[in-house]
Amino acid sequence: MRLEIPDPSLVLLVGPTSSGKSTFARAHFAPTAVVSSDACRAIVADDENDQSATDAAFQVLHLIVAKRLERGRLTVVDATNVRPAARAPLLELAHRCHLPTVVIAFDLPLELCEARRAVRTDRDAGAEVLQRQREQLHRGIDGLVAEGHWSVHVLRSAEEVAGVEIARVPLPPDRRRDRGPFDVVGDVHGCLVELETLLARLGYEREREAPWRHPQGRRVVFVGDLVDRGPRVADTLRLAMDMVDAGSALAVPGNHDDKLLRKLHGRTVHVAHGLEETLAELAQAPPTFVDRVRDFLERLPSHLVLDGGRLVVAHAGLPQGLHGRESRRVRDRALFGETTGVLDADGLPMRVDWAARYQGRALVVFGHTPVLEPRWRNQAVDIDTGCVFGGALTALRWPERELVSVPAERAYAVPARAMVADPFVSPEVVRRRERENRERDIRERGDRRVRDRDPRTSDATRSAEDRAS
Ligand SMILES: [Mn+2]
């Protein structure tokens, strides 16, 4: 059996004593990647079996796991992990580091574990300990799936364990081995004519209905927001999907694409800000096309790390600590940016100038917030020059770092906020406004609960973001 393990991730071996976890860990992972509770007991008490050292041992274990995950190192925890309460702090560490968790559970026949336990000289666990741990595992095995792991693998026989082949796979955003060269294209929003003009300017060609391709093998990276507001959304999707399928483009999702995907999944979304026209266009298309759009959007990675880690593409930008990581929070941040729920005088969300604080060396190319001209800050550039609002469609050529823009044929939509050279607000100003709003809410409503609402997950905030981008 081939088990795919994302690297980096946190791998939890789950199973009672004498189920073969340590042997398995030794066979498949580097010694430094395996953190064992027995070894930690020995470290603090010189005795793997000293149960009085368990609390101290797990403090050490959790610290090692935390430090490894912070550094993005694949980490395997070799402990029984049969109780949800034992797994919870480990899941929390992975969550905090924006890394997925994988469970490999050892649910082997009792006779086999018992036979192994009886002949062990290094362990003094009784038969009743094994029995209890097996019961805990069985009670929890359905709950394992509900814990939201990347994957759960249950091994049920010695033959299955012996037949395991571990395949390490990079996380979806990790395409560091892909060296390019690339042409990163800003928010298209259904502006098909401008997109085709831009592709031609960049040297892409097409024979009849075949997908666009570059004779020198350059590839497009779409920065997201292919859909909504513009005149030819379905044709834009078709062009992008054809290029991706043909290997001449990559893509990340924008907040508008994500909202369309949620709608196609039958979820309730606020149909506004151009989505109504997108849905009307898709209603004219064959159902197979709509299925293709859904599959395409579903497979898009939250962001991309390219060319040895030197180039990062994320729809609304991404701070360095999240590059190459994968979690709900990473996805929200890449799609919506640093949302605070703080609105300006026009009722639009304030756009935090995250790039002003960006100190990373990778160039982060993003869109989402329309600007009059491509805007550079540190190693980050906003290339959404508001084509659908009558601005221009812009590409950044990599590694040349050259910008190529084609003007919009006309304005297809009116921006909620007039386009300016610098729509971003410094983080300090946003924090101050946030504090003032909070104090006002508490004063006026006597309601402290407003503070607990997480602006990143609030539908009102998402809707305001869609309107402003
Ligand atoms: Mn956007």
C-alpha cells in the first residue's frame, strides 16, 4: 500500500503498546524526524518505562514537535496517541504552524500484539494496558476522521504494515522545483479581449482553437479573480482552463473565484458584485462545462511558491511565515488579505498595507486591490491595475521583473471605491481605528461580545471584500 505523506506535515502514529509503531517509524523515517514518548521519558528520567516521568516527557515532546513544525520539518510522533485528549495538543501545534496532520493507525489483531508484548524485555506494560489501549483506539477510530486530518490510514494486519510504501509529496502550493520562466497575469474579471491582447504582446501564440502557448515554453500564472464583473467570463474560464490543462499556465484562486466555487457547491452565498452575470453566463453553457469549472476551481492551490522559492503568487498577497504552508487560515489570507472588519467612510474594508511590513526575499506578486499603476513595496508588487474598471491588464515577466500592460477597451464596471495610486492604509492606522471602533461599540451597546467576532470568517467582511475587489 502506498501512503502519500505531505512534506512538511505532522504524522501521528496511533496504536496501543506493542502494535509496531516504533519499528514502523524506524523503517520509514529519518531518526531525527521521529519524536518518541519513550525516548522523551528516557531523556528526562533515564528510564523509558518510568510512568511517573510521563508529564515531563510529553512537555519535552511537545516542545520538540513545535520547534520542528515552526521550521517546516516533517515530524512523526511515536506515542500511543489513542485518546483524543492526547492528540489535541499535537493537532493544535500543527494548526498553529499551518501544517496538515496525517494519522497512521495500527489496529492489528489482539493475538499479534499480545504475542509481541509477552516476549518484550524492554517494556513492562501488562496485558490489561494493551487491552485498555485497544478499546480506546476502537472507540476513537470514527472520531479520528472528524478531527479534520489531511488523511487517516488504518493498518489492520502485519501483511498490510509490511506492504506500506511511504511517498512524500510536496504540499500543493510548493512548486519550488518549477523554474519558469513565467508571466504572472493580474485580475482578469472576464476581460477576454484584453487578456488575448496581453498574451499576444507577451509572445504567446495559438493555432485556431488550440490553447495559447509560448514558443519558448514560458507559462502564465493567473493571480486569481478570473470571473465576475467583466463581459466574457465563461470564455475567460475556458481559455485559462485550456492553458492549465495543456501545461502552459498555472493559476491560484481569487475571492471571486472562491465564491463562485462555493455557489457551484450549492452553498448559500450573497449573489452580488458581478456574480449574478457570471451565473447567467454559466446558465447558458452546457452542464459539462460547469462541472469542468467546478473541478478546475476546486483543484487550485491557495497560493504558489515557484522557482526555488524566489517567486510567490497569492491573490491578495501573503506574509513570509505562510509561504508554502497550507491551512484554512493560509487560504483565507491568500484570498482576502489581512481583513480587519474595519470599514472606511464609504463602508468599504480598509486595505491593510501588509507589504509595508514584508521583509521576505521572495518576490510576492498579488492582485485583489486595484491600483492605478503596479505598486511595488519591498519585495511585493500589486499588479491589479483594474482592467474591468477601465484601467489596464498587467503582467509581470519572471525572472525579468518587467511589467507589460494593455489598456482596457472600456470600463465594464464601476468600482466601489474610486481607483487611486495608493489605496492601502498603514497597519498602525487600521489598528487605531479598530481600537476606536471597539471602544465605541462597548460604550454604545455595552456589548463586549462584538470583540469575539473573527473578521476573517465573517460573511459581512467577505462580502465587503468582494465588493471592493
Ligand atoms: Mn479579488
